Amino acid sequence: MTEQAMSILVFSHRPEVRESIVNAVGRRPATDIGRVSYVEAATVAEVITEMDAGTVDLAILDGEAQPTGGMGLCRQLKNEITECPPIVVAVRRKDDRWLATWSQADAVLVHPLDPLTAAETVADVLRRRRVPVVGG
């Protein structure tokens, strides 16, 4: 049985930040997760389009994105999308982690991204997303 790759949306206005996130998390964050595919978004409009399509399993948002930061966007998405997929926010300073509570993020990554921590964090969030079907 072949499992379809989970889709991760990566948002930042800076291509190098998107690339660093994709490289840190990798194509297979954990053996039990399987391979993941990435959709990159450089604008809020692209993020909203992808999230509305319902094909995103997890989003990673750059907390420092301009002109709209990932934390504010995370809060907006969590409040506007019914059954919003999990969202991880990437911040520049450890001191900004507390803002994740306000943003309603499911997890936080801190730059510079450590590949082991980034992959483990994403895998943990994806595992929580899997809800077993009861009586199915």
C-alpha cells in the first residue's frame, strides 16, 4: 500500500528562508511519516489560496515575513479556517517563542534551524494531525 506524500506549505517573502526551512525539515522528517512534498508561497494571497484548497497537511510560516508576518497570519488562519491544518511558526529569536501562544501556532522553530530539531518538530505535529478512524 503506497501512502500519498503529506503536503507542507512553506511561507516567506524571502526565497532563501523558504529554502532553509525545506532543507532543515527534509523530504522525510521521520521514518514513520514517510516522504513529504512542499508547496512554497511568497505572498499571503498564495498562502490563503493553498490553505483554502484543503490540500495542505501542515504549514510552516516565517514569523519575520514582510509585509505580513507569519504570527499574525497564523492567528488569522486559525480563526478563519474550520479544521485548520497545523501551523508551525519559524522565529528569529528564542524570546519570540511566547508569541506562538498568541498566534495559536501548533509549534515553533527558532532560526538558525537545527535540522534534527526541525524534522522532529514537524514529524511530531504531523503525527498529532493523524486522527484514527473509529468504527470505519
